[in-house]
Amino acid sequence: MRTDKATIFILFTLFCLANVAFLNRVPGLLGDEASEGENVYELLTNDSITVVGERSYIGPAIDYVRVPFAAVFGYTTLALRIPMFIFSVATFWLAWSVLKKQFGETTALYALTLLTFSPVYVLYQRLGWAITLFPFFTFLIIWLAQQSWRTKWLWVGVAAGLGLANHILFLPILVGFISGYITFAVVRRLLLSTNRSTSSQSLWHTVLLGVITACVGFWAGFGMQFAVLQLHTDDQGSIKATTQLFSERVSDFISAAPLYISGSSYVAQYMGQEFTPSITLLVVIVLLVLVGVAIILNWRNPYLWAYVLGLVLHLSAMLYMIDRFNLRYFTTFALGIWLLAGMGLGSILRRVPKMQIGVPPLAVLLLLWLAGGVLIPFLHTGGAVAEFSLGNRTNDAAAFVDTRPLISCLRGKGPLYSENIHIWNRLQYLSHYYDDLVVVPEDRKREATVQVAYMDPKISYRGGICPDLQHFQVGN
């Protein structure tokens, strides 16, 4: 099948609609988003230049990118998420360019569809926090490495450095993709494409020059953030402690993997309810079978092995670095599985034209699945505060609930405080937009006349201020 411009345009249009729909309210403003948004406020109100982000391991560059959006939209949810939508659009076209060159148009289209219309992507890549940029930097690095520019390795290094400066957990992605791509794609392709008359010395001279150039670019992008990491260590975990628990996390991940791969936990983060075990198993089986097909039908393609090896190494490094399970940490891995499954589907349909289904209908089917299972229920209920499993711990969906009813309730009610840091972060950020929303810090919490907490789903509570709130309880 030869891709015409209409097909990719329709797919891109659906992609934009899916990622921009109800962006201001689905999900509600997250506490971590608000915490990063507070940096934007400080940038605009302080006279000095900031070189430290929301944490020592999160760079401030994205905060500077958010500044003009805060100037236009104010300190709102949209101001944090629209920049991520723009990066997501760039990711779409980078991924299309990369995959088309590596696997051909048909396989690339199906891989792109399962990647960007998966529940993992649609539900988590709309969030306005720094870690959302991981797919963008990943495909940017690969796209730059594919170019024929003489200075391409300098820019590959810069992109890698900026990606790591954006968030330290980009390091496992660098470990995976640099190892996989260089070992199975760049070096192998360079060796195979080198003219026989070219000496071995000249070849390795070229390789060494590329490595040195990439390192120079990397430190240009990451140098400042590296200094910040050395100077501010209070919010960084213990390497010794995480190393000791590595085998335990591997065991926990094996049991939790079906929830991540299927997208079940990503849906549960919105609605507090996971897929049934049978649905989870069915989705995982279909995806893994397609991944197997991708490997079998593309075993001679070095890029396929680059993705497979990169994904395995990425996951290993991630489990080594983290001290607890969080869905955002496993987003890249889950997206990688959906990408490989799309390669498998495209590889089948490329060989059996009579079985082909158009990629726009496939994208629509995935979106209808998400609309029925997440969007419509969320718009109706505003989310949930129920708990769900993450493997080695439980999490609750309260972080994603709609905060608009709460803000409507609290405006003009006097000084506010919450013992829950995620609630407090939301209120603090939004207080810069609403003049009548007054939030006090912890050292002045005794001045607060209104206290805010999550509703306990196990307790029937209908007293206090705004008793009709679904997910919060507000009292004096």
C-alpha cells in the first residue's frame, strides 16, 4: 500500500482532536503539574534567573517554555498542557518520519497508529509535566541520527543532553536507545555501507570523531543540570537503597506488567477501576502476539533489534533507578510495546493486502474505546478516589479528579489550607489566577479558616462546606 497525503492528514487530524479534546478538564489539574506550574509563577515574579526546576532532577527549561502560555492563558491548566500538546504534535511527525524510513510506509502507519492512539499515549501524554517530553526527545534523537548532516552527531548529543536535563529519568531511555541504536543500527549500517576500499583505520576514525562530537553536544545540553544535581542532593533518593531492592522490583514488575502493557492502570488512574482480568489478559495476549510477529517478519531489519534491545535495556535501567512504582515511569516501556505491536500488525497487512484495514478506522476504534471507557464516564463523574494496584504498592485515582467544582466552592471562602501536598499544590498554583482564592503556607496554617481533604470513599460524609462535592470534603 502506498500512503497518500490524505491518509496521514486524516490520522493527524484525529490525533490532534484526541489530544486537545477537553484538555482543560480531563483529567483535572494534577498536584505535580501545579508544582511545576508554580515555577513559572516564580520565573515571572522574581528578578533573578532560575537554573533549578521543580526538583533538582527536573530542569527549568520547560518552565521557560511555559512562560508565554502563562502570559496568554494565565495560571491555568491549559497554560501547562498546551506546550505539551505542541510537543506531542512534533512527536507525531518525528515518529512518522523515523518509522517510515526504517520499516516502510505500511508498517510505519500501523506502528504510528497503535503508538499514538493507545490508551497509554492518549491518557498520559496530555499531562503538563516534564516527563511528558520523553517520547519527543526519544524520536528527536533517532531522527537526528538518521540525517546526513556532517554535524548530526553534535545535535544528537545536544538533544540527548537536553532530554536528560529535562528529567533525570530520561537516563534509562538513553541507556536503552543509545545501546540498541548504536550497536544494532548505526555501527552495523556504517560497516555494511562502507566502501570496501575504505580502510579500517579511516572507519574507526569516523566513529571516534562522531562519539567525541556527540559527547561535546551532550555536555553542552546537560552540563548546567549536572552541576545542579551535584549541588542540590536533598531531594534525590539513595542509590544504595534502590540497588538493594532491584530484585524485588523485578519480581513486582512481572506481576504488574499486564496492567501497564494493556493500559488498564492508565484507565484506572482516571476512573479508579481497572479492566477485568479477562480483558487485561486478552489485550496483553494480542499485543505480545503482534510483537512476536514483528520480530519474526522483520528479523533481518537491524532497526527492529535496536527497538527490542533498547526497550529491554531501558526497562532494566528504570527498575534499577526507581525506588517505587509510578505509572509515569513505565509509560515509555508501555508505549514501546504498543509500537512494536503496530509493527507486527503492519507487517502482516503489508504481506496480505486483502486483509488490510485502513489506519483511520483503526484509530477511530481505539478512540471510541477510550471515549466509552474513560472520557464520557469522567465527564459525568469527574473521576474517582478509589485505589488500584501498581505492583509493589497501591495508588488512588484522586490525583486526577476534576478540581473545577472544588475551586468554585472555595473562592471567597477565606484563607485555605490542606494537609495533602497535592491538594495544596493545586490550590496554590490556581490562587495566582483567582484573586479570591487565598492559600496559606504550612508555617501559617493556623490562620486558615477552611481545610480541604479528599473524600474518604469508605465514609459517608455530607457535612461541612459545599456538601455536594463528589471527591473533596471542605470544613472549618
